[in-house]
Amino acid sequence: MEPTMNPQNLQERADSLWNYLQSLDAEVVARLSRPASPEMAIVMERHIGNLLGYLPPEGFEVSITTNREHLGRLLASAMMSGYFLRGAEQRLEFERSLQAAAQAEDSK
């Protein structure tokens, strides 16, 4: 049974995630942060820009101020989006492989 999601419980989980992230080796963080492909980097950049309220840098000097809780939520959202997008990317690669194999089989 999942624990009740009261504010104290949420704070404990947020602290646990924060402690985990801080405990990771810088090399591991860099590897996990690296997009799987250039396309993925573009999609994630757009997504995070949309979350923050993207304004073009040519005409605006954007400064964002937030608290730890909201920053944690943004991080969690970006991480979940990254997992979702990576899964979608893997599925697309798999479907392309299947199509290529089917075409190769048909051409025999």
C-alpha cells in the first residue's frame, strides 16, 4: 500500500530525491543528462522552454525565480518527459527496424 501523500511525506520524498541526486558522481550525472540523439535534445529544449514560458532571447532578458519545491517539480516533470520521450524514440527506432526487415524480406 502506498503511503498517504501528505505535505510532510511529499517533503520527505523530495528530500530523498534531492539527496540521491547530490550523491551521484558528476560523470554519472553528465552521462544521464546527455540526450540520446540531437532530435531528443531539441524536443526536450522545447518542452522545458514551454514549461518555463519561452520567450525569444533576442527581445527579452528572462530571469526566473522560484523556490525549492517548484524547482523540484520542474525537475521531476522534465525527468518524466525525458523518460517518455526516450521510450517513444526507442519505439520509433524499433518500428523502423521492423519496416526495414520487412522490406528486405519482400525484396528477396
